[in-house]
Amino acid sequence: MAAIDALCPTYGFVYQPDEHTSLYASHSENFDKGTIVASKYANAGEVLNPAKTKQNEIGFKYANAGFLTSLGIFNIKQANNIEVYKGSTYLQQDGEQEYQGIELSVNGKLADKWNFMGGLMYLDATQNKTQNGTNDGKTVNGAAKWNAVAVLEYNPDEKFSIVGRAMYTGKADIYNEQLQTPSYMTYDLGVNYKTAFNKTPVTLTAMCYNLTDKNYWTAYGNNLILSSPRTLMLSATFDI
């Protein structure tokens, strides 16, 4: 087994040319002590070699007129854990996964009583240094190139808020680009109400997920998960 210790530096720099703008750069490393293989694999219980995850990011943030805009470019490298079929399915390490992308986010107040938050991400996720170069350059299984979210919040008064959310997930390749899951968009709608029980502040929430009851597949690696149906959730958060 590989070494079980490592140095993991983390550092960053921020430069503010004016009161509205910040430019930044950062580097971070994380050491994984070793993935324990799940019970569904033939080598269940085996511990895969420890591995580092390294992340570099540069970007800027601009705040003005009640809005904050952020744009970041990132690069992440981590161990590539893949499924291998040899009579039975095994989980093994094979090279590395490299994630390169750009992410844009905007949030702030559109108007009196209206707030907005949105984000868009492009991701290029590839496999590198695989055995004999077999899967070099192929997309990381289950990684969609495009993801987006938009949230609109309306506050009719200081107690009520109504939240609508749309989320988009792009196409994703699985089984080393042999199959592809289609893109999908889902919508959520919810209401929050602030009150008090015995002088204890509490927020009551009613949230409907997958409002249109859409059927879709979500890819996690080579695993496919069928969407949850339209779901209503009620909750209470106490501020104690």
C-alpha cells in the first residue's frame, strides 16, 4: 500500500483594486486515507490506496448596487476509482480524474421584496494516466458538462417568503462514453413563515420538490438513480 502520510498545504491570495472588485487565487490539497470498497463489489472491504486531491482556482468577485457577481476558473485532480468487470464487478484505482471548469454566480435584490440567485457551470471532466492509456481523455463517468440553477424569492412581508427554484443538469456519459443519460430540468416551490412558539422563534417551511413530477435518471459514476416523484416536505426550524 502507498504511504499513509502527506503534507497538504492550503493557501490563497486576494487583491482588491477598488471597493467593488476582488481578484483571488487559491490552492488546496486534501489527503484521503483510502477508500473502503462497498459491499456491492467483489472486493468488498478492501481499502484502496491513499490519494491526494489537489485544487487550484482563480477568479474575481464584483459587488455593486445590491448584487454580487462571482466568476471562478478551477482545476481539480483526484484518484480515479473505477468499476472493472472480471467475472464479477470490482472497484479499483486507475489513474486520475481531472476536473476543469468555469463557474458563474449572481445573487442580490432585483427589486423591493424580490431576491434572485443564479449559477451556471461548465465542467470538462476527463480520465488521465489510466492503465495502458485505455481510458485516457474519456469523460469521467456521470459528470455532466453543464449545470445551472436559478432561484427567485418573494417577500410579501417580514414573516412570509415564497421561493421558486429551477435546476438544470446536462447530459452525462457513463460506462466510458458507451452510454449517455439525457439532460433534465426540475422545479421546486416552497413557502416559509416566521413565527414563535412560547416566545421561541421558529420558521415553518412547506416545500414541494419536483413540482412537475418529472421522471429522469441521475448518474453517479456508472450508477443510475431514478428520480423521486413529486414530494411535499413540511419542517420547523427553532432558533434556540
